[in-house]
Amino acid sequence: MNPNYSFLQVKQVNGQVVSSIEQASLRDLNEGEVAVKVAYSDINYKDSLAFKTNGGVIRQYPMTPGIDLAGTVLASKDSQWQVRQKVLQTGYSIGVSAPGGFSQIQIVKGDELVALPDNLDLKQAMQFGTAGFTAALAVLAIKEQLTDLNAPIVITGASGGMGSIAVGLLARLGFKNLIALSRKEAPWLLNLGATTIENPNLWLPEKIKPLTKQKIAGVIDTVGGDLLSALIPQVQYAGALALCGNAGGIKLQTTVLPFILRGIKIIGIDSVNVQMPKRLQVWAFLASHRQLLDKLPINEITLEQIPEVAHQLLAGQHQGRTIIHIGEA
């Protein structure tokens, strides 16, 4: 007899997105599929957009959101995975066009699962989640470009999940001049390794010029929009920017001058479709820096509390990471 389980569902009613907790029975698996008993998920900014009308994330309704999950294999029709094996998944199509992690049981493609690293538990995996995975990709990209550990690096949206983990990872790699930009009071960022915490308004001129004084060597940008547009002209010769978010908007105002006169690089960071060899390397990297999680503000909630926290994220009232305890491993 197939087990029953609960899951969170979003759907459109009269043009508005509404959410509810629903129940279902586990269906039979197709070849290549794995049923995961989900222990933890988490909430990223992308997840919060699933609760927003015209949020642009959900491809079809109704849908179970949640772009991350971690748990144990309940049943498998993929020879790579055995029952009771601990696994995680971030990205690909879950929570967007395929049912996601906000569910006690989820059926996923075996080829998209990652074995839980030996020195990481399921809870820690979701404390990192997509936010940590994306931050790690950005940090590793910046590390390839900047060899001077005293080089000034700006991290935007630093009190959010992605930005704060980026601060912690950069500090653990030895970078000593980290400028965290946040509109919120977030002194805990200093404990993570930030050198200073500044209001982003200090970096926004009345008029953005093609080039200005060379103040910074690198940027990890989780915001986009006007702030990113203002930072590009301030990047020094041979500097680099890793772009991994758009909470502040998708438009970018710039010219070719910073690129052809200063040789700066913009590196786009996508975490959804990373190839598996790279994915495994990044998770091993995160597991080796799991101690930074002890310095992050982390909130733990239940399935029923997800909509409230999602709206906090949309309103810019959220700091650190929120994980969802969905079931026992």
C-alpha cells in the first residue's frame, strides 16, 4: 500500500495565487525516478516568488513549490540510488515546472540527485541550499580572478541568505577586505567575516557615470538593478563581478568603457543547470566550510508557516536563512 503524505500547493484563483496544505498517496514510480522522504527544505527568494501573483517562477498551476530538498530514498527505480540513502537536490526543474521540496514525499529524477556529503547532515545541507550553492559558485568564480587577499570586495544583499554565505565563504578563504552592503541592521555579518557593513545608498550616486574612481576589485552581486549599475564604474582595472541575483531589478545601465578600458569581467552565475561533476565539487566545497553555518541566523519553520515567511522575503523583511523541517529522516 502506497503511503500518504502532505504537501504545500499553490494555485491561481480569480487571478490571485493562493496556497493550501493538501494530501496525496504516493504513485508508482517510472523508470529512472526516485521517491524521496523529505526531511528538510528551505526558502530562497526564488521560492517566495511562487507566492506572488505574476511572480514569473511557476510555469503551471497547481504546483508544489520548493527548489531544494534533502531526505532519504524511500523507493527507487534508478540503480544509482538505494532505499535509505541520504540525498539532496537543488535546482533543475523542481519547484518551477515539476513538483518541489515543500512536500513530505517527492518524486524526482535520479539523475538530478546528489548524495549527501559524508561530513554534512540533511539539516545543514538545507541551511546552505540553493542560496549557499549559488554563493559558492560566485565565490569560486571571484577567487579565480582575484589573487590579492587584501583586495576590496563588495557583497550586495549581504544580510540575505546568498549574500551572507558569500561573506562567510570569502572570509574562510582568507579575503580580508569585505564590504557588506545591507539596508538592515546586521552586526552578525562582522562575525561572519565582513570588514565593514555599509548602506548601499552610499554607493549610489545621483547620476551614474561611465567610469568613476577605482574603489573595488570585486563584486558579488545578489541584487542587480541600479546598485549593480552604480558599482560597475567603480571596479578597478582587471576586476571582476559575479552576478547571481535580481532582487533589485533586472535592468542594467552601463557602457562598454569599464570593459574595454579597465578590462573588468562580468561573470554570470547560474545554479539551476550546473553539470553534475561541478555540482559535486561545489557541494564538497560547502561541506568543508560547514562551520560558517554556526554564525548564520537560521530560522526553522513548518510547512504551514511557509507562506508567511515567503511574504517576509518579498517585503525585504528577512535575514539569514529559513529552513523547513518537513519530516524525520
